[in-house]
Amino acid sequence: MLVGITVDKYKGLNPASIIKLTRKIGLKFIEITKSVFDDLPSVLEELGHIKTGFHLPNYGDNGYDFTCLDREDESDRLIELINKNHKSLNVQYCLSHPPECPAEEKSRDELDSILFDKLNKLETPVIIENVQGLSVQQFSEFYKKAEQALKSKLIGQCFDAPHYYVRGDDPVAILRNHNGPLQCVHLSDCRSGRDSHLPFDSGGELPIPEILEILKERNYDNFINLELLPRSASDIGAVIKSYLTILKTFNRLDYYRTKFRLLIYAPVLKRKIK
């Protein structure tokens, strides 16, 4: 199993600087976004052998996705950049949401087709993530359509536990009954009705221990990514603690190695993140 965090711009730190810090902690996997192309040479210099997943633009975070035709040139340019650089970026998969771009003139089937056409242009494997706007049944139906359209390019699903919780579903029950090909799990704490992206034990309500226990019982060994948004520098300790919680559950050796690294690099982290 590889455990990582999402790397994006944060409070004056660019992706390359954050990747440098994650490497000191010992992360072997991160999830990246289109922001890595703002300064690709620096990112590649810091990345080394860290494996990555590429989270494609989604409407909630970026204001567009691959189905927003008014941003089609931007989407096509991003696909070109990914195809040109995915090997040097160690990209293991590209992650897509189902269509979320509001397009009153397009039917759901038309939006799905637009998305699948774009994803088929990628030279990487693809995984599909559940979103707040779709029920378990609706997501299952969408995933079946994606299997038909993407064929072997589609390698599995991303289980985003907060997305289910925020829409009022029980992520523990859903995960317990999940039979699909699970390639990635997204975790962060949250509150009812709001995808807060909180570090663990920061006032959220998501039943994280139960979710981790189910994954452990199933011998889950793919990717776990922490989608965390620190509100201030004081939250960085909670972010690291969240990462350690996953390691302690699944890999005690990496847990103790990371604890040792933190003893060495804690002063560096405090200086860099203010």
C-alpha cells in the first residue's frame, strides 16, 4: 500500500516546495494537480522516485471539468501536458469525477460521452471517483457506462468516504458492501453536510477508525490519499498525525521510520511552514 497526500499550492508554498517537504518525511506517493505544470522543472527536480496520481480538474475545486465546453481548449492543453510528462511525473493513474459541469443544453448521456472521449485521449490508466451529487446506485450505473467506454484504460474506482458522508449516506456500510475494483481511497475528516477536508481529530464526524478497520480486514493494498486542507500552520501537526495514523494501522515499520524522520526534520518543517 502507498499512502500519500494531495499536493497543491498552499499559503505561498508552491508544489515543488511541498514535494520537497514530503520527501523529507518519507512519503512514497502523492496526488498532484495541474498546478505542477506552473513550474514543472522544479517539480521534477524534487519528485525523485515518488509515485503520483493525477487528480483531474473538477467543477467544485477548479470551476470546470472536462465536460465544460467553454474551457475545452484548457482541457485539451492539460491532456497534452499529461501525455507528454506522465512518465517523468511517475503518474500511476489519472482520477476523474463524473460530470459536474452545469450544462442545461446537454443531456446526462451527452456529458458522459464528452467526458469519456477526453479520458480516452489520456495515455495513463484512469480511475473514477464517487461524488456528492450521485447516489450509490447512480454512481454504480455511471461506472458501468465508463467501463464500456474506456475498456482496459479504466482500472478501478476511488472511494471518497467524505463524499458519501456529506450526502447523508453511511460510508462504513457502503464500504463493507463494496464489491467493485477499488484502486484508491480518499480520506479526510468532515462534518455533516460539508466536505471540510479536515485532518483527523480536528472536530469532524467521519467514522475513520471503522473505515480503516474494514480496509485492514480486506487486506487492502492499493492507494490511500489524504485530501487535507490545513487552515493555518498550526494544522500541519494534525496533517502529519493523520498520515501517521494510516501508517500505524497498515505498516508499523514505515510508521516508526517516519517518526524517526520527523525527529530530524521537525525544525525544517517549522521554518518552512509559517
